[in-house]
Amino acid sequence: MDMSLRARMRDGDAGAFEALFEEMARPVFSHAFRLTGDWSAAEDVLSLTFLEAWRLRHRIDPDGGSLRPWVLGIATNVARNLRRAARRYADALARMPRGHPIPDFTDDIIGRIDAAEQLAAIRQAYGSLRRQEQEVFALCVWSGLDHAEAAQALGVAVGTVRSRLSRARKKLEKLAAERQQDPGWRQVKGDHRFVREENR
């Protein structure tokens, strides 16, 4: 660079600064990449080097040769400062208490949607039973009582429990068979529940 360009740089001439950038951008980036080993960090060094060069332009001696050593010196300092900042950040993170990992809630949401659909289908099927059949079904199937315990809970004979449970199962099996025939319903793979396609 000739002395007049140095003087123009010192005086804040935008054209002179643009000429410096055109000449030095590639060498600064290459130097920064060699120092950091990271393309993204080298881009940061490049940007910050020229911001710093503009800020420090008043320090340029109007007499002298190429500004290459001055600019690469700034780049070296910028890269050093970025490394220090990265180390401080990593150290600060290491000192922070470890948080619990945030779970992927996608499967949980899908499970809830499926569970809601399953519950809706079950409630509809369960609602088709008579009240006495619902009670026996709930006690024996969902609550796990045997026939004698269900009979005791309901105050009826064991035979009554058996016949009501048998009727409930037959009705539910018939309803499941009808839903298999209905194109508006589909069975969830590997399961015995049915959901309406329009609700998916």
C-alpha cells in the first residue's frame, strides 16, 4: 500500500478501507482458520478483525509499507480473545449444575392421542352394554375381581355374574366384528381396539 492510502485509512476514508479489505480478507481468513481450525470461528475472526482495524485506524503510521503485518496482528489478537472467551464459556458451563435432560415428548403425545382414541372407542363400546353388564365387566375385567368377589360386591349370585359377563363379552365381540366390516373404522395394528379414520 502506498503512503497516501495509509494516510487516507488513518483519516477514515471508506474507499481506502474497502481497498484494504479487498487486499486482506482472504489472507486474514486463511490465517484465522489456521489458528482456530474452524471455518465458522475463522469467519468471526475475519469480521472482528476488520471492525477492530477500523476502530484502531488512528494508530496507523502514515509512513510505512504494507499494512499486512498490522492487520494479521489484529487477527491474531482477535483469535486469541475468541479462544479465551470460548474457554471461559466452557468453564462456566462446566461449573453450572447439571440439569435433567429434556425428554423427547413426541412419543408421549402420540401415546396420549392413541390412548384418547382407545378410550373413546372403549367408552362407546362399554356404553352399548346394559348397566348390570357394565358393572360386572368393570369389576371382573378392569378391576380384576373373580366371579365370587364380583358377586359379593354386587350382592348377586355367582351364576348371575357369569351370565352377565358372558352377555357383555358376546356384545363386545359382535361390536368389534361390525367395526372390522365398517370401512370408517380401522383396527390399530397389533391391538384389539378400533378408531375412526376421520379422527386420525
